[in-house]
Amino acid sequence: MKTTRPRSRRLRGFTTILLFLLPALVLFFGLVVAPILLAFYASVFKWNGMRGLPTDFVGLANFTRLLADEVFLGDLWRGLLLIILSLVVQLPLSLGIAMLLNQRIRGRAFFRLLFFAPYMLSEAITAVLFMMILSPTDGLANVVLGWFGVDPLDWFADPSSVMMSVFIVMTWKYFGFHMILYIAGRQGIPRELTEAAQIDGATGWKVFRYVTLPLLGPTIRISVFLSVIGAIQLFDLVWIITGGGPSHSSETMAVTMFQFGFKRFQVGYASAISVVMFFISLVFALFYQRYVMRRDLQGASTVLREQR
């Protein structure tokens, strides 16, 4: 009897947990797992997305077509460009502003809210806003440049500069999010450590270089991870602002996938693009967690074990 009761209690507890998790599991499977499996399945077929499930099996033809597709190869290069610009420009800018707004300055809370506000806007609103600001005819940016005698720029119509214009919009939209991450990480550093360094004669830069920056390591690594994954999957801003143009010069993998899947109805080929995106993101995530975030994950697991 003593062994039966604990078992029945555990069984009831497990059943209760399962019932609470069941709605979320059904939604997760229906909206995440099932589409992924369908994309894998459709990627080896020639299919227009209509008339039931695909039946025209083509094997790896869609993937070999990707390797010869100049637009898709360009997507890879443009995605890499956005990643590099994000790591070199956007994140250092966010870190610098975060360190500045962590100081005791007047209006600190207001400026934090001001810089974070763009992130709270939807991608659609941001895209429409910058389509007006960077309009080649009467946009605010060209009006300001005209005050200094600079000719109007075709921000989104020039193939040589459209990616930089897209990156400007990305930076305005997302730098506030990373700024808040860095501020939260900085506030988690004990004040005693920086004060001790200052007592030992360390200047402001040395305190940042040898105390603050190393202790911000876990936050920076999370920020880098989110930035890279976001650049790989970028879609909304590009699709609304340029549609991938001019002449495919601003297309990303997600935009190309959408073009083939919902404009040209080549769902099999679009599914192959989505599978490649999935594997690029998965390989990066596994590699990054295994070799870059290993100490952070080990520290978190150690804390959890101690709490138990």
C-alpha cells in the first residue's frame, strides 16, 4: 500500500501536467513541427502547392538547382554582409549607448525609452516610415542633404547602395533591443568590482576593458546569437520596402523563398530554400552553443543543480 500510493500520486501528477501541456503541444506541433516536416517532404518534389500533396518526385533536383541559382547565391552573400555589418556596427553602437545610458545623467529613463521605442513598432510600420523618410523625391533625408548642397540619393533604387539603406533601417529598428540587453547585463555586475578597480587606479577605459566587458560576455554572446539568426531570417523589412529589388540586389533567402512559393507557385523549390535556411540556422545554433556559449550553459546548469 505504501508503494502504491506514491505511484498513484505520481501518475495523477503526470496526468495533470500532460493535460495542461496538451493545448500548447498541439499548437506547437500544428504550427511548428508539421510545417517543418511538410517543407522537408515538399523539397524533393516538383509541386505548385495545389491539388493535394505533391506526387512528382524529383529527388535532390531542387537543391542542385539552388547551387546554380545566382539569385540564391547572392542571397547568401547579402545575408553574410548583413551579419558582418550587424556585428561590426549595430552591436558596438548598442553597447556604447548602453554604457552611456548606464551613467547617472539627466533624462536617462527618457532616452532609454526613446531608443527602445523603435523596437516596439512593427516591421510593417517601420518599413512604411522609412519609405517616406528615404523617398528619392520628397523624403526628409534628401531634404536635409539638400541643405548641405548634396544631390538627392536613390536610397532604395540604386543596386550599389540598397543594402546599406536596408541596414540603416535594420539598425534603427533593432539597436534598442540590444541596448536594453546590455543595460540589463551591466546592471547585473556588482558595483563593488568596478569600485575596487577604480581604487586600484584603473581609469574609465581600463575599468570597461578589464572588468565590465568580460563580465558582459554572456550578454554579448546572446546578443550576437540573436543578431545573426535575425539577419539570416530577415524578411519583413526587405519585402515591404524593396520587394527584393532592384534586380534582386536586396533579396534575402526568405524573400526569395516567398517569391517562388507565393508568387511563382514553385512550392517545391521554395521548400528547398526553407530547408537550407533551416539547416544554416541549426548548424550555426549548435556550433555557437557548443563552442561559444559552452561556459554560459555549464554555469547555468550548475546553478540549477545547486538550487535543487
